[in-house]
Amino acid sequence: MMNYESALAALYFEELRLRPDGYLHAHSRNRAVIKRHVSIFERYSKFIPEPGAVLDWGCRQAPDACLIRMLRGDSVELYGCDVDVGKYSVFYEFAGLKYTKLNEPYRLPYDNDQFDTVIGTGVLEHVPNDSASLSELYRIIKPGGHFIMTMLPNYLSYTEFLNRRLGNPHHLRLYSLKKARNMFMHHGFLPVDAGYHQVFPSLSSPSVGIFDSLAANQIVEALSSFNSIGEKLWPFRCFATNIFVFGRKVAAFHG
């Protein structure tokens, strides 16, 4: 079985070797950051078709697409899109990604019912109109296909609270698990799984200082092993950094 953590860490190393990038550094500075990404991937991987077409929406460096390629090999067509020019050649080449730069605030350059699955990792909170984006995603996903939303910032997150108080980078738009599930329902996606993710911090902020401290990073690496337990324990899970919702596209809702 492939070691996803090591493989993903190697991709970050190779990309950073080509050129410095603060965002990539922040998302690979310790194993806790990489474990966070792998753990949520392993949770949604059963929704990746074989064969099929998958879109990594708002992909940036496309770590999800790379993990999907590791899992499914050549059986999937992988597409990616974002507002960037697409500068992460190591990741894109590994994934065999068909990348498109977006020029519209929410419109996507794809056909109706084109994708079996769309992945949105840490994307919905950044778009100008989340409702318009969900409607557009509904258009491009096949009937019965899935929208996988991960790393959505939790409005009760203690890390968000601390970052706001300390003046560190933080999200302006936060979501509750109930609100996220309702948004899915109102845009044609039946939630098939939802929950909390990442109770312990990973220090993935692009800030420096304590975020680049060796001791601090060793501590969060050690704590990351307990995330799977914390995500199941009430009330601790309610203060997790992120929430996730996996939804299936439906034509109608029936009680």
C-alpha cells in the first residue's frame, strides 16, 4: 500500500526545490499538515470513481489530484482549476492534471453533467458567492455524482478565534456543520457524510515566528496522532478547525 504521507511530502520537497513559495512551505512545514490532508482524503476516497472524471476545484497545487492519482492510477481523468496561472509543475505533472485558469468569479468552463466527483478542499469559504458556486457545481456534476467539500472553517474553531485575536491570517467567512449541511440540501446535494476534522493544530498558517519553531512543529506532529480520537469526542470535536460535508447530487428530495 502506498505511503501517501511520504509521497506527498516528496512532491512538496521537489516543488520547493525549484523555487521558494511561502504557501507551499506553510503546507508542508511539518508532518501534521500533511497528515491532515491525507486523513481527510482517506475519508472521502471511496467516492472516487474507477473509471471516471474528477475535478479538483480551486486546486492550487492540487495535492488532492495527486493523492487520487496514487489511489486510482490511470483509471481516472483528472481536471483542475483555480484563479492562479497554474505554476505548480511538479504536482500537475505527477497528477497528469488538465489545468484551467478561471476568469469568472463562479462560472466554470465545463459541460453539464461532466464530472463523477468534484473535490473542493478549502475553497468554498474564499469564493465571492458561495451559493452561486454551489449552483454551478450542481450543473457540472453527473446525476448521482458527488461533491466533496473538506477543510471548511468551523465557526466554533478555537484556532480561528486565536488567529483573529492575535492578528494572524484567518478566514472571514465561517460555517457551522448545520449551516453547511443545509447549504448542500438547498443546492441539490444530499449529505451522505459530514463531521468535524482536525481538533489539534497543524501550524499551516503562512505566518512565521512560532509557526516555524522546530519545537512547536514537533509538538503538533506528536498531537496529530490524536486527531482521529478528538474528532469523535463531544464536545471537543465541536471546536475543531474544520468541518466537511460529502454530498450526492439528486434530482429531488423524498422523505
